[in-house]
Amino acid sequence: MKPKFLRLVPQTKTPSAFSTAECDGGGACSQPIQILQRGSNFDAASLVALGEKTLRQGKQIFQYPLGEREYRLFQNPQTRAALNAPAREIFDFFSNPRKPAEWARPGDIDYEDAQITIARFYEAGFLQDASAASDAPEFDSSPAPLEAWLYLTRACNLACAHCFVSKDVRRMNLETGWRAVERLFDLAERHGHPAVKIKYAGGEPTMNWDLIPALHERAKSKAQTTGLGLVETLVTNATLLNRKRLGWIKNENLRLSVSLDGFGAGHDRQRPVLNGNPSFERALHAILLALEIGLSPHLTVTITKLNLEEIPALAAFALEHRLMLNLNFYRPHHPGDSLVPDNAELIRVLQNSLQVIEANLPDYNFMEGLIDRSNFGASHQHVCGAGQNYLSVDTDGSVLPCHMLTGYNLSGIPLDTLTSPRFDDFSNPPIDRRNGCNACEWRYWCAGGCPIHTQNIFGQSNVSSPYCNVYKAVYPELIRLQALQLIQADAQLK
């Protein structure tokens, strides 16, 4: 019997790579699951050289059963993989330090198959050099894109119960928008960022629609002259989108992120129009219209008490239409906020949603960015780039390290004086420096949650997230489903 090591193709930091918060309009994130069939860096000569190394099992590896299936799920800070019984036998061979060339167990496992499987283990970090000084994970140190949230307007046509943005009539003018785009590309060039990622947001950015094509053309021109990558996302409630606007978004290759906070009454309770009328049908109409013309929006949800029970139905809708879904946990601005769901109730609803997903198991990377700000595509020390490679530009051009801070009406740095995307005084500590987090097996996937949320609730950002026990409750089930996806994808290859 052949050993099976089923591992997702690792995600990269290229401008087109999957990101937790967005997906391109062509549905790149909803492409079928890809399995890494063998260690890509190991040719015949490399296998021989590896055979003479003394290897041992990594120390940060966790195993989970997959019900009655022959596979077990293995996880380390770098990746997850499903292993069948022969693959686990090979892994167990290294319970004591050994050389791969010493493999000589009798049985049905071919020697060459065993060596290739060992190479896969080594590449994934499940096996390490016995002489290695540390089991610390290797984080991607390549430069990340420079990301920016542009407040095109503070105005909005909805009165969302949970919104953190101070609403008024301010809107960004063309001159400020052009200066913002120019400065973003200048900073990216100066500080070695390979791409610029722009989110056109608000308020409701489509209330300043004419500015979007103008800034897009400016950004395209700068990308061409600098050679930097460009990714643009429209973050919208979708109620003001029509066929013409959606066609432009698709033709210009912008990504579309739609805020949909339920599937019916829950959405309307949370996102009524300013006059109190419902908005769900208008948002749904725009989503279906986008799908009709071949544009796949990314659905983003903010979970509160108002829409809690509609999350499973929303998951079913996303799966039916092969859409990506991000379930954001509400970030209250102060303790005691009445919109915050009880953690036990939140866990219950999320588990119900995961049952819906298992019953309709998708063949695309649906789980990667599903839960809050978690990133299951790669281990990471920070939940976001705030303070490092993320900027929020207000309507007047003032800059802060996070769009939530801009929404709070805090004073920012004038755009023309900004010389670096780094805000060293912004507290976004790496997960290994957060109290209560540095021994958790899940820390490199949640990275501690939103630091501003933690600061708002606990008065400090270097501690565990208020949603810590929610992450711990749903992550095992989430990665179990991801393992089932791998097994399903492998079966379809036969």
C-alpha cells in the first residue's frame, strides 16, 4: 500500500495570492483544492543526500483522528497534512533520530516511496535535522505588499448597528486621492514592498463612485511605471451597485468585497437603510447580478447578537454559489457592549455552520479565511500588518496605521509628511510576546486576534484575545474539515 501525504499547496505572498480578507473577481480563491504530491525541491540526487542526514520528528506536531477514516491529521506551525497508515508508519520510524537510508522495514511499503515520503515530511517540517538547535517555526520573511484602506467618504446610506465609523458628509476629493495613490507607490518602492493593495472603502464608497475609476487609472499608471504589483478591492454594502458598475469592476479586474450580515431578517436588523427600511434584498440582488456576469464577490460578515442565528444559512448560500466567506467577530469599542454575543452561543452557531459545510464539503479553499482574522494559509506572528505595512487614509489625507482608528476620528499624520508605512508606537505585538499565548498550539493561526479589540476590552494588547476560547473551540473542527477536503481531492485524482 502506498503512503499518502496529502498537503495543501502552500500559499505565497505574491500579489495574486489568497488573502483572508479578499478574493479576486474571477473567483481565483474558489479554484479546486490543490494537493502537494511530492516535495518539489527533491530530485534523485537530493533524495540520496537527504538519506545520509540524521533526522528526528519535529517537537511542535499535533495529531488529530478523523473519525473512522484511516487517515490522521498532522499539524505543525507551518502546515497541515492528512497521513494514511503507511505514511504514519514511516513517520513513527523517526521517533528516535535516524537516517532515511536506514529504512529497511519489511512490508508493503516500497523503499523509493518511503524516501519520497520522508522528503515530503522534511520539506513540511514534520522531520528536522537531529542537530537543529531549535524547533521555532520559519516565518515567511519575504517583503509583504503595502496595503492601504482609502476612506473615499464618511457618508453611508445604511445605519449599521455595529459600525465603528463616525458618519458625516466628508468625502475625498480627486487631488487628495491622487496624492494618496502617488505616496503609496513611492513608499512601496522606497521600502521594498513588491506590490500595493488598495481598498476603496468608507462609509459607503459607491456614494463617491466617480472617484473610484479615477483613482484606479492613476494606480494602474503607477503600477506600470514602477513595475510593482497592484491589487484593488471595493469594500461595499452593494446596495448602490448596478449592472453597469459591476461590469466595470469585472472588466477592470477589481476585487469585490460585499458586507452581508445575514440571510434575511438578521441582515436587516443589523444593516437597515437610514430611514429604517430593509436592505437585504438590494444587497442580494447585486450579489446575484455580479454572479450572472461572472464576477465572484467575497462575502464578509460581522457576527453580533442581531444576526447570530443566520450564519449557517449564509454559509450554505456561499457554498451554493462557490463564494468565499469571512466570518468576522464583532469588535466592541468598550466592555459591556450589548451587541456582543455570548462566546458559548457564538461557538454553538459556528459549530452548526461547520456542520453545514461538512454536509456540502467544498472542493475549494473555503476554510482558509473563514474564521475571523485567522489565516490557515501560513503561520504568522501578527494578525494584520497594522504598524508595519498597512495604512488608513482619511478623506482629508491624514494617515493612521488602522482603519478602525480613522473611524474613531483620531488625528493622523498628514499624507505629505509620511516617510514610512511603519508606526512604531502602534501596539501590535507578535503572538510569541502575548501573555497567555506563547504555549498555545493555535497561536500561529490566530496570531492573538485584533490588537485594538484586545486593547479596548482589557486595556492592553499584549494578552490573549477576548475570543481566545472561541478560536480554540472551532479550530480543531475547521482543520478536520480541511483534511476531509484533501482526502476528497485525492480520491477525485484517481
